[in-house]
Amino acid sequence: MAEHLIDPGIVEAHNRQGADALAQDYEALARTLSRRGIDCEAILARVSALEIAVPSWGVGTGGTRFARFPGPGEPADIFDKLEDCAVIQQLGRATPRVSLHFPWDDTAAMASVKARGEELGLGFDAVNSNTFQDQPGQKFSYKFGSLSHTDADVRAQAIAHNIDCISKGQALGARALTIWLADGSNFAGQSHLAQAFERYVESVRAIEASLPDESWRLLLEYKNFEPAFYATVVQDWGSCLLAAQAAGARAHCLVDLGHHAPSTNIELIVARLIAAGKLGGFHLNDSRFGDDDLDAGSVDPFRLFLVFNELVDAEVREAWEEAPALMLDQSHNVTDPIESLMLSADAARRAHAQALLVDRAQLAGCQAQNDAAMAAETLRRAFRTDVTPLLAEARRRAGGAIDPVGAYRLSNYRKTVAARRPKSAGSGGGIV
Ligand code: LRH
Ligand code: MN
């Protein structure tokens, strides 16, 4: 039985206040869906099975290059971060695994981290390497790149770091390594565009070959710009797909929703990566301008729905051996990170539930008849369906909170940890 950091009595009492209203709302939704020939219980079972990993770096207050304004009770180390992630899981029941980032989470022996995770009912998802910052005492700098650097010694250092991350992941029971490469250039001519990519592919091929076994995956994350502002080595899904195809069978592409130019049709990219058999996972968040790392579904929930619509369609077509991994990757600059992550996991499950309500037979018929209006309306009808009662009922049945943020605020968890955790000073810059 997992250790609960919020008194279960508080959750039960809070649930009791909302139980009657929820039962009525759920019943009404079930009636609405049954008129559409949809079994609400079947949808609830599917949604309850959808799990989203939370980023360890997301439970601390985020910032921008201008400033970071830490909130009360900032997590001081990996154990504080695990406790905050356990609260998100205790109340939301959708995020049973944590994604760690090295060396940011290199603050304890992995065996003790794994053991504490188990006590808290948490597992570990993809681990993340970091060759976009130099560490104290590091022999070679990553100023001009890492896995694509012109100097073989620098590439070897970066490859060794990634292999070290894999061994830490193994100790945690993780089964994937995510590599986001910041490598790129700020001036035309600064780097040879083709050779930089070839060096990167050679490096990830070596990392793919060092994965422990067939169950492991290498997730290659692309990004259109920042910190490079002229060319990024893995700039888009095309570069990423070429690299994943060249690196080996266990290499797949990771789609961070914020890593695209504003008007990009991301669901189309998702459909292409599925067709190529190389869709490995997602970093869910939302954005309007750049890599804003805002809460998933907080800017354009319809776009999030359209991404899940492609995933549900692919599932119906059995288009993959293994479903893509879902993770949140956000920066919480002005909210309590625990509240934002619970609301974002809910937004992901909401998009999934709405995508499960799409009448795919009707949609296929409209598409075959080029009935654009009714095809679009078939999707929008599912998106317009308020599945809030279903999401709350899924949490209630799983022992979570009908209203996670309400229960969380009632628990005074933030005040409690603020009293015992060291006060964290604000800083000039830096996202985390
Ligand atoms: C890069 C990124 C990557 C992480 C970092 C925290 O923008 O999305 O996934 O390593 O954020
Ligand atoms: Mn990301």
C-alpha cells in the first residue's frame, strides 16, 4: 500500500461533498452517450488506463531567461520532488511514473531513489540526458555542441553521459532514454549542416547499440529553435525521422508539442510518424509563440484533441506495436506546479476521452463522400462533449479526488512542506 502524503480522510470528506452531484452528472452523460450508441463505462475503462508521466523538473517553479520567482516549499532534492509527484498521483490517479533528468536529479544513489519511489507508489519513465549545459569539472565544453560536435573527444564525452543515464535508468526500472539535443548554430556558415547531422547520427547509433535489451527505447526529441537561432541539428520531424531510421530499430521520435512553429499542423506530423513506425512519445504542453511550456490544453485544447484523435485512430487501425509514451514537459512560472500538473494530466485524459467519442464509422463515411462539413462536425461533436463527470468518476473509482485541486488546497500540503523545506532564492535566469 503506497504511503499517502495527503490524509486520505481529507480526500474522502471532500469527495463526499461532491459525490451526489457527480453521480447525477455521470448518469446524465451516460444517457447522452448511450443515445449515441456509446457505452460510457467502456470509455471510462479506457481513460482510466491512460497514464502520463510527470517530469521531475516540473515540480519546481520554472522561469525564463529573465527571472525565476520560486514559490513556497520548493523541492530541494529528488526526494522532495518524488513526494510532490506522489501527491499528484494520490489525487489525480493518472501519473504513476516520474521522468528524471540527469544530472539535475543526480542527488542520490538510484537504488534509494527507486526504493523511495516504491514507498510512494511511483515508478520511473524515460530518463533524460543533458548535454545542453556544462557541469562543474567537465573536461570538454558543450558550447559548440555535444553529440554533433566537430571534436570526437567532445562527442565521446556526450555519448558516455548518455550511456551513464541508461545505467541509471536501468537501476530505476525505466525502459527509455530521451535525448533532446540543443546542438546548432547562430550564423549561416558557422557549421556544416550535413556533416553536423552525420556526426549526430553516428553518435545516436552508438547510444542505440548500447541500450540494455529489446524492451528499451531511445527517444529522439526535435526542436525548431532555441538555444540555437540559425540552425538546430535536429530541427524538425523530418531530421528526427531520418536520424531514428539511421540509428536503429529501437530509436524513435519524440514530439514535444512546443517545438514547432506556431502554425504547424502537429497532428499531421503525428500521423506521418505513426505511418513510419517511429512515433515513440510525446512531451505534452501548450504554447502560442515559441517553446512556451505552458499547461497542456491551456491555450488550444482543440489542437490537443486532434493529436489524441490521431492516436485513437491509430489504435483502432492497430498501427503500432507499442503505444507512444506520454509525458508532461512544462514550466510552471506563476502557478503551484502540483496544481498545474494535476490539471494538465486531466487535460490529456480529457482529450483522450473526447477522441474516444468520435464516431469513426460516420467520419470514414463522410471522408469517403468528401462531405467536408459533416466530417468536420463529426470531430467537433466529440470535442464539444463535456466529459468532466467521466474524468472525475475515473479518479473517484481509483481512490483519487473528484476535485484534485480542491482537495489539495484543503490539505494545506504546500504550507506544510514550506515550513520544513529550505527557502529557495529567486534567480536571474534559467528555466528550472
Ligand atoms: C527542451 C525540453 C527537453 C528537456 C527540457 C527541460 O526544450 O523540451 O525535453 O530536456 O525541455
Ligand atoms: Mn521536451
